[in-house]
Amino acid sequence: MATTLAKAADGTQSVDHAARIEHVSKSFAGPAGPQLVLDDISLDVAPGEFVTLLGASGCGKSTLLNLVAGLDAPSAGEISTDGRPALMFQEHALFPWLTAGKNIELALKLGGVPKNDRRDRAEELLELVRLKGSYGKRVHELSGGMRQRVALARALAQDARLLLMDEPFAALDAITRDVLHDELTRIWAETGLSVLFVTHNVREAVRLAQRVVLLSSRPGRVAREWTVGIPQPRRIEDAPVAELSLEITEVLRGEIRRHGQH
Ligand SMILES: Nc1ncnc2c1ncn2[C@@H]1O[C@H](COP(=O)(O)OP(=O)(O)O)[C@@H](O)[C@H]1O
Ligand SMILES: [Mg+2]
């Protein structure tokens, strides 16, 4: 995957985007010939920016995220990222035979962190996701929310500049999800990471993002985007969050009606 570097006036190299998606289309083979899932998508994520990608189920959000992750190739168009992105999914995908700490250390090992530094770094990352003292816990001893915290720590262990998140909190209860929204916002602000976060939940999209990008369905296209100026930390029940969510929901409903899929 290409990394685009721009030369600054002082001769140092600076990256002008965390991810750049240019005129990307994706088709899959279907029973009646190729099925166009994504159609001419262009989208940039700036360094340090938090973008949510919002759309109805089946509109192609995961397909697009997988392309950005380099897990699949676009049928047309170009994607470049600032280094290799870290990934986090709805299913935590932790190794059940390893402890929380060892799951994180494995990511550190794969990232080339020397053996002697791994334990301390894993403890630091557990503290960052507020799981201090859970180093020796096995996956089955952790609640759903705690597993996602470990999964987040493991993603952060990759030391990537771009974090790709695919509905990571969708399976959690509302209160746990709320707490993890706060944690993610805090960690994003502390680390300066760029985040591309996929969700079908309008309020979640508005709660988290600096920019919400709405995808239409069949095929997925960028329907509209909103810059969210509401100061952080936000709460999902804040009036400005609710108001903007309502506006976006109306547009999303229009998209769904237009495609007659529900
Ligand atoms: N590997 C694949 N082969 C064929 N069709 C696929 C494949 N992956 C996704 N699709 C189709 O692409 C569409 C978008 O899927 P997906 O990206 O998972 O949507 P979302 O994440 O928005 O719910 C769906 O119709 C799905 O069936
Ligand atoms: Mg999906």
C-alpha cells in the first residue's frame, strides 16, 4: 500500500492525510453477474481527524473499511494510508488461551518491540484503557466491555497512526457503550490518532466524530457529510447531538426509501 508524503518547505517530510480514498469502486461476483457495492467513493481522513462512516446495514461500510485496511483490493480507484492501519472489529478476536496482557504483548512482538520492553508497554496500554491490574486475566474472565478495552489496547499496541474501527461497540449494552465512547474520545485526544469509525448508529456517529460521512445504499456512494462542531466531551443525550442526529436520520431514511430495501 502506498504512503504519500508531502515535502514541507523546511525539507522535512510531512504526511498530508491519514487515509486517502480516490474514486474507489468495488464489485463482487453475484449470481446475475458482477454486483456493484461501492461506486466512485472519494474521501480523505486528515492526520488526527475522527471520521465516522455511517450507513444502513449492507451499504458497503465494512467493504470500504477492508479496502482501507488492505485486506481486499478495489475494483477501481486508489487508496493510500499513512503507514499500516490498526483494526478493531465488533468481535474482539482476542486469543482465548492468552491472558489480556499476553494478547497485547503478541501485537507488540509482531510490531518489533523488543522482548524486555513488552511487559511494561502492555501494562501502560492496559492503564490507558483503564484496565490496570488485568494483565493476568483470561479472556473468559472479562466482560464484553472489558474485552473491547483489551482489543482497543491491542490495536493501540500496533503503534499505527490510523485506527480503523468496524462497529466495535455494536454488541455492547447502552451503558457500557456510553462509557467506551468516553474512553475512545479521551484516547483519541491523548494520542492524536486518526480514526475512521464505521457505524449504522446515527447517535453514535454524531457523539464521536468531527465529521460524519453518510453512505447511500446499492450501490454505496457518499450521500452527504456533516462537520460536527459540538465540543467534546459530548454525551449521547446532549440536545445538539440529538438535533443533528435527527437531521441525519431524516436524510438516511430518504436514502433507504429511495432504494426500497426496508
Ligand atoms: N466477499 C464478498 N462477496 C460477495 N459479496 C459481498 C462480499 N462482501 C460483501 N458483500 C456484499 O456487499 C454488500 C455490502 O456488504 P458490507 O460491506 O458488509 O455492508 P455493511 O458493512 O455496510 O453492512 C452486501 O450486499 C454484501 O452481501
Ligand atoms: Mg459491516
